[in-house]
Amino acid sequence: MQPSFEKLIPPTGSSIRCFDRSVIEQPAGWHYHPEVEICFTESGSGTRFVGDHIGNYGDGDLVLLGANLPHHWASDEFRGQKYDRHPAVVVQFDPVQFGTPFFALPELAETVELLERAGRGLYVTGATSRAAASAVRGMLEQSPAARLLSLLNILQLLSHSTELVPLASPGFAPTFRPRLQNRLNRICKHIHDHLADPGLNQGDLATLAGMHPSAFSRFFKNGTQRTVTDYVNELRIGLASRLLLETELSILEICLRSGYENASNFNRRFREYRRMTPREFRAAHRAPGGPREPVLAGDPCAAATA
């Protein structure tokens, strides 16, 4: 999907933006900006879009996003509502403002490499995630000078970690066409808001876009690198996976809440994306030492965890 450009303005006297996302009453949507971003979701769940990656996120999710990398967090709790009010700490900074001589310092060689790797988005896991999350949370109450020091410490911590998982595929290369972005943003928002509606279909989406069905099919595939059917099923299976893990709802109820009209189709689709049935998935993840959903870079079925 084509992202919109977001203009970010740091507060007076600071080169770093640091804020609690839950107090921002402005939906960002699918967007990009030249600033590098650290996003720490304290609580909440939903679907995370980073480049060509689609994955689940949950409490404690921490991600480092490189400059101009398109991204969007679509929460479960606020599905269909105007604003996404997750408790999340967001840190944004533009490396260009620091100047070339600064990043040419030998002490920052590993940080420069980290920022290059962040061009694909990096999901931070394990002990690194816990340590970095604590530092990011502390930045909210710090002075501008203290925030700068904290940011450098966080970047140094991440640059030495082996617990970073790339999100977007290596060949991901975003292209920006502002003329089309609003139309595709509107379509994708409609899909997300009506995910549980089994009547959601490509013909209605084409009408919403004001396009002939065949032209809409090409338009959507060019913008998302997926067919409408694949895109909808990825989101629905992601929603079903979370309901299986986090609720006691029956398989049939989860099937219906995920937008599938019958259990046969739901089971078939779930096995296609998760390589097991919904019942097997729930049992495996509830067993002692059971596996977590895999985090696969560039895999549209990847589950990691706006």
C-alpha cells in the first residue's frame, strides 16, 4: 500500500520527539518519515505493518524503524474507532540533524551499522527488549539533554545485541506515489474495520475505490504486493490466532468473529497460514514450554508483534 508522508516537528530546544502515543488524538495510518523511530507498546495487541511485513504484536512490543520505512500499527481494541489510544512510548529523531561529522566518529561505527539495518525494521526481543524498554519509558520524563544521552545509550545497547529480528524482506524497496496513497489508505482502513464481515468482497472494495474490478485488482496488488484475498486472509488469521491464545471462545465463535462463514473454510485457511488446525494451535501454545508463533522476516504469515 502506498504510505503518506508525515511531517514531524520536534519540541523547541530538542532534536528528539518523545511522547506517549495514547494521548495523541490523530491517527497516523500507513505512513513514513525521515526520522528513525523507536516504538515501545506497553500494552495492547493488533497487527503491525512494517514495509512488506505483516505480523502480530502484543504487550511489551519494541521495534526500531529506519528512516523512510513505511509502517502502521492497527490495534484490536480500537478496531473501527477513530483513534488508536494504545499506551505506547514513541521516540523519533532525524540522524541528519546530528550531522555527518558526528556519525563519522569511530565510537559510533556500530550505531551507524545499526541504523542501516533498521532500514528493514528490527523487532527487539529477550533481555535486550526489557532493558531498552525501561530506558525508553524513562525518556518521557527527562530533559532534552538527558534524552539525548539516553538515546545514544539505547542505540549502543541495540547495536551490540543478537536479539534483533529483521521484519521487512531484504529486497523491500518502498516507492511513493502520493496521488494514489489516499485511495489505498481508505480501502485498507475499510478492510480492517470490517474484517469480521463475511460479506467483505473485492467487488464492493472496487466500488468504494471508484474503479473497475479488474483495474482495482491490479491497483491493490501493485500497492500491497498481495491480492485482496491474501491480504484479508492474513489479517483474519492473525485475529483468529490472538483470539485462540487470549480467550476461551469456542473454535466456531472465533471462526465467525474472524469473518469466516463456516468452520470448514476457516480450518482450511488456518492450516494454510499456520500449518496446523486452530485446535492444534491453541493446544500447542498452552502446553508447558509450548512454542510461540514464529517471527519470519519478509513472511506475510509472520507473527511478531501499530
